[in-house]
Amino acid sequence: MMPNIKPVSDLRNYNEVLKDIAVGEPVFLTKNGRGKYAIIDIEEYEKNLATIKLLSKLMEAEKAIKTGDEWLTEEQVKNDLGV
């Protein structure tokens, strides 16, 4: 699907711009012919934030594995999980 690109001046009639936004289909706004803003559905925004947090945690874990830091014993894991 082609990206939905509109000039920022189209925001004067923002309802027309907003109706084109859907999950996975952001609207990109240009200013002076260059990309300036992206408007995305809140569900997609929240999903993106969750993905960023998960990737950050995975990077922390990978670093801990490489450096040997912060290893937990089996007992600590069980206590943390409440089992």
C-alpha cells in the first residue's frame, strides 16, 4: 500500500486527515515539501512503545549475559515468580 502523504496545511480540515488514519496506516505530513510529522492510531502507538520497552529489556539481558553480571540463582527466579 502506498504511504498516505499530505501537506501539513491539510490540517485546516483535520477531520479529513484523521479519517485516513488506521492501525498500520499512518498519515505522514509534509512541510515545505519535506516529511515533518507522522500521525498514527493510538493502538499502534502503544504497541510501538511496548515493542521498544521489550527490545530495551532484551538488550539489557544480552549485555548481562555477555558481561556475566546479574545472574540469578534458580531459587531467586522461583522467589521472583512466586513459585
